[in-house]
Amino acid sequence: MKNSIRTELKQYILEGMQDLNQDNLTSKPGRLDANELHQELFNVDYYIIGYYKAEQWLKQHQVSTFDAISQVQEWELDNFGQAKNYDNAEALVNMLVYIYGEELISECFQELELF
């Protein structure tokens, strides 16, 4: 993952943690945990909306479409045993961000000692 993406997504996660009240982000029963935060930030709604914006996001972070497809499909094969075809930048970027978000949320929780 490129540093520019890491920086952007970590900031997004930290802002999301603040918005959802950091006190409720522990793994105690009845409280939001890392998996729930990931669901809320990266699966409830798209991170990037619009094909053009998604294409620009890839360019801004100097990620080739083919590299992004390769990363997403490799993750899908590892996790689901099959990969789907991505025919638009919006779906591709949002899946890529979903994958990166999973890793970065764990890092943020560890840095903030919430695990």
C-alpha cells in the first residue's frame, strides 16, 4: 500500500472513530469493535462515489488499474476461493479501500491500545 493511501485512509479512520465516539470502540460487550468500525466506514456506504472520482483517486495515488485489479482479485481468491471481474473504477477502488481499511483499522486500534 502506498504511503499516500495509508495516510489518507488512516485519517479517515481516525475521523470516523471520533465521529462514532472513541469511548465506544472497545471490544467490550455491547460496544463497537474493530470489525463493526470497518463495516461502518467501508461497507455501509462507498468511500468514493462516481466512476470519474474513482479514476482520479487511482491517478492521484499512482495506482495502475491493473495493479489494483490484481490486488483485489488476489485478496478475493485468498478469502473466497474466487474473484469477480471489475468493470468500473468505482467498484474497484471501493473494494481496494475495503481491503486496505481492514488492515489499517487494526493498526489504529493497536496504536490507540484499544485491543
